[in-house]
Amino acid sequence: MARLKLFVPLAIFVALAALLWKGLSLDPTAMPSALKDKAFPQFSLPILKDEQQLKNQNDLKGQVTLVNVWATWCVVCRVEHPYLLELAEQGVRIVGVNYKDQPDAARQWLKDLKDPYAFSVMDRDGRLGLDLGVFGAPESYLVDQQGFIRHKHVGVVDDKVWARDFLPIIEQLNTK
């Protein structure tokens, strides 16, 4: 029995090492969305450019749309922005959700860096973000023609992420 007690620390070490090994192999940006395959949340928010006209979830229907949550306070959003401009030039419809931001700063940001968005709504209080389960910016959602969320990505969308995670789903949606 005394010899068996000698192996307890070794068994604990092996178990902890296995858990650590498993944890290190996980993708930290892979955050499953509870809204996957569900309708985009209902909202009615003003457009950033003029603050007058309201947009809602019906404005996302009709074609595949990339919904991008962004903010001027988000350093990583600035890294992602040039690639969003490229996607927009390629004909990808992108809708922005300006998340918990100052409207004047956001308008100036888009003026200075160019605007890839078909339109961008102001989510000043973060309610739409809360309904989407936003952890922070940037986050992107692929919404199909009927307004259902088909994919969520946390972090920067770049050419590798686009080719790996978004294009296969878009191709599948466009063949339906």
C-alpha cells in the first residue's frame, strides 16, 4: 500500500499534463455561437452616416451578407479593415455594426480609412451585440439569404480565415 502512494503524484502529473496538452491544441478563436442556424436577432438601429434612417434584420435578407462588428477603440479592427475593403471591392456585401462607439469618431474613421460597408448601424448601448453574444470587436457573422446566421468568427478576418471558414459556406449557400 505504501508503494502505491508513491505513484499518486505521478498519476496526478500525467493527468494534468494530458489536460494541458488538450488545452493547448484548442483554437482560441473557435467560439461556437448559440445563434448558428438561427435567425439574426431583431433590431432597429440608426445608420451611422445620418443617424436618421433605421435599419432592421430584414435589411440583411436577399443575399449572403457578412455582418462585421467593429469599433474605433478596437486596435485589431484597424488591422482587419484593409481586408474588408478588398472583400467589398470583390462584391462581398458587408454590413457593419458599430459597437459601443462614439458616432463622430466612427464616421471620421470611415472617412479616413474608407468605408467597406453597404451600411453600418450604431449599436451605442450594445444591445444588438448582447443579442448576438459578442465578446468584443472584431467579430463577424455570415448571414444567408433568408437572414439566418451560418457562421461566426471571433477576431480578424484575413485571407486565410476567409478561404478556410467563409468561402466554403458561401459557395454552398450560392448553389442552393
